[in-house]
Amino acid sequence: MNAPANGNRNCAIVIGGSIAGLLAARVLAKHYKQVILVERDSFPAVGEHRRGVPQSRHTHGILGSGRNVLEALFPGISDQLVQAGAVPADIVRDIRWCLGGGYLSRFKSGLDGLCASRPLLEGAVRARVKSLPNVLLRENCQVQALIGTSDNSRVIGVKLGGEALSADLVVDAMGRGSRSPQWLDAMGYQKPKEDRVEVDLRYTTRHFRRSPQHSSDDAGIVIEPTLEGKRRGVMLAQEGNRWIVTLSGHFGNYAPPELRGFLDYAKSLPAPYIYNAIRDAEPIDEPVSARFPASVRHRYEHLQRFPGGYLVFGDAISSFNPTYGQGMSVAALQAMELNAALRKGSEELSYHFFARAAKVVDVPWSIAAGSDLRMPEATGQRSAMLKFTNWYIAKLHKAAHTDQALTFAFLNVANLLAPPSSLMHPHLMLRVLWGNWRREKARLRDADLQTIADA
Ligand SMILES: Cc1cc2nc3c(=O)[nH]c(=O)nc-3n(C[C@H](O)[C@H](O)[C@H](O)COP(=O)(O)OP(=O)(O)OC[C@H]3O[C@@H](n4cnc5c(N)ncnc54)[C@H](O)[C@@H]3O)c2cc1C
């Protein structure tokens, strides 16, 4: 992918060395003579946690779309991760999906997934970015402010303590805590409007030894909550022969960290699979918890004025309820859009990039916010269309328990490989109606038989 830089593209600075920053740096390296990635943490060895990314201690799934982009940007990275212990998985066959009170049908699908810890994944990406000859990673450097031209029409660098670094482009990949709204305000620009869906989510995560009887079996399970229970469980195989288990709940339905309470919570999920797998398994480390109050989306694409030489990227634009596992894949898809916007030229780069990034965000946002708004406690706008969509998806899940085509279509959308509108294809709608009609017929027949038996 590397090609000579052109025009006034001498130096780009990326603020933040997490997944989004690393992916942005990878793409910028193709278009700029030099890329400097500035991270406030020190970079640990591959596979180790660091302070700036506390979420790395929790389950991190990479979606099919994200994995495809990683492979395109870093050829061979999936094999490299598998050699380091990551567990390859067919997303449909090897991972159980418990939705709508049952399991989606399972079969070999060709949707390739990879189960790995977040530190392993990030460390592998970092190593590949570090090996690029025109990328410099600077650790232990916190950006304090932007440097603008005298009229603030352009960003021309950043301040790092007493040091000033100049650049033709600065990219904010500072994550959910991004300072861009404040920095823009200080430069005389409007802050972007914010969309917000309050979800009051709490994660509790533990690791368990993955016993031999599980090792050759499933690579993971996702148990979606019922509306009443609001309790979710995810268990994924990880390198080092471990399970990572994250139990999460909304609006007070939180999983306790201590082992007994954690197991009881697992037992209360809509399916017993996780409980059965961990009740006698060896807990490996201490539990960790995290709070996630709301999904947030900054509407940079709606701003009328924006300084030249500056972009915002990844979670700094939008951070979603993490239970849908979208953040890293959205950053990956944005990296491809950044590449496309840069190919168009440097003129009005922010306009082109934010328009493209917004299209990337629209789909996962509609999936996450749309689904969360089924909970009466979640705050946000509910249109008639949203209510219909949620009703339809619930019916689709039930029909997909026995219908491979529906399972495949749904998981393609959940993995950001197909748009949600694809689920409304008349061919699939007929299957949903037919599947639910058959279920209802079977239910009535069973009820009749019961009545005869009781008579
Ligand atoms: C509990 C939880 C679970 C999640 N699970 C998943 C999942 O299963 N799948 C998935 O795809 N995503 C998941 N996510 C989201 C995922 O972690 C992010 O989308 C991903 O890390 C990309 O974010 P980012 O790089 O934009 O920001 P972050 O990962 O937040 O990184 C921001 C970086 O910027 C650095 N930084 C901040 N300010 C400065 C500064 N001033 N100067 C220099 N450096 C700075 C920080 O140290 C950090 O390294 C989860 C998130 C949470 C909270």
C-alpha cells in the first residue's frame, strides 16, 4: 500500500496510539513523507495492558469487517495472531449466538473471526505500524493543545509540554475523552452537536482456565439479554488457553465481581452455557469492572466551519455501547475512508473525511442505539420506524433459530459486512413470516396435545 507522499504532505501527527490512532497512522504513512504518532502512555510489550486503555481488560471482539480491513492493511496479521495464540473461529459455526430465547442456527459460513485479547491485538498492530520506515512512535508524550495559524483557519501543529511539533495534518485519535470540542471552542469554532443514548451499562470481567473438553469445541458464546432481565454474557476463547467472560447489565442489573455472585449472575442469564462452562473452572485473575454510561456521537459532519489541517477519528467521533463489539471495526472502516478522502486530494479534506466517516458510523449507530432503545429506561428518540424495526428483528431472531439464510443475513449485518436494509429484502421477510407462522403452529399443536393429555 505504500506510495510516495505528494504535494504539501510532509508531516502528519496522530494524537493517541490506540487502535484508531495506529490505523490512521498506517493509512497516513501512504500519503505523508513522515507520520508522528504521539501517545501519553509508554508502550508495553505485546500482550500487556496499559493505563490509557482501561477497557483492554474486558472482552474485545473484532467483527468480520474489522478483521478484513486489518488483513488488508497488514497482510498476514491474522496468521501472526494465531501463531501468538489467538483462536480462529467461523463466526457462525464456532460461536454460539443466543438471541430471542434460543440459539441461531450453526453451520460453516466463511465469516472468519479471531478471538484474541485486546492487548495481543493492539500489540500486533503496533508492531506492524512501528516497522513502517516513515512512522515514528513517540511514547510518554501528552498533547496539551493545538497550534493554529494567527487567524486560526488552520491547525499547524501541537504542543507537548514545552515542545512544539509542526505538521501539515493533525489527527485526533484521543478516544472517548477527546479534547477536540474544547480545543475547537478555544479557536473560535462551534463545538459539534452530540447525539447520546443513555444505557447505564456496567461490565464485570473475569478470566478462567479453558479446560481440555472446551478447547476443541466452541470458541465462544454471546448471550443477549431479555428486555426484562437486561443481563448479557459473553465468553470468548483467548490466547494462553483462557476464557474471558464478561457479564454486563443495564440500569442496576449489574454482575457482582466476587466469584460466588459472578457465578449466580451467569446462572441467571437466558441460557446456562456460560455458567456450565465456568462453574468448576479455575479463575485465573482478579475481576475488573467498568462503567459505560452512554453511547455518544459527535456530529462533526454537520459543522459549517472547521479548521484546515485537522481531523477527528475513531472513538473521538463516536463511541458505542461496547456490547455490540463495534469500536475497533468502525475505526478500521474509517481508516479506509481516510485513505479514500486523501486520494481525492488535500482540498477540503475534513469535509470529505467527515462525510465519509459519518456514513461509516450511521450503520453501527443505528444497530446499537436502535437496539438499546428497546429498553424503556434508555433515553433517546424512538420513531415509529425504529419500533417496527425492533419488532421485526425480534421475529427474525426467532425464525433464525432454524433458518440458516436468516442467521447468515443477520450476522453479516451485525459484523458490518452488509447494511441493515439487506434484512428487509422481501425474500428474507417472507422467511421471517414463514418461520414465525411455523413456530406459532407448533406451539398451538403442543397446547392442543397438552389439553388432550390433561383431559
Ligand atoms: C468496556 C469496553 C469494551 C469494549 N469492547 C469492544 C469490543 O468488544 N470490540 C470493539 O471493537 N471495541 C470495543 N470497545 C471499543 C474499543 O475499545 C475502541 O473503539 C477502540 O479502542 C478504538 O478507540 P480509539 O483508539 O479511538 O480510542 P482509545 O482506545 O480510547 O485510545 C485513545 C488513546 O489516546 C491516548 N491519548 C488520549 N489523550 C491523549 C493526549 N492528549 N496525548 C497523547 N495521547 C492521548 C490514550 O492514552 C489512548 O491510548 C470497547 C470499549 C469499552 C469501553
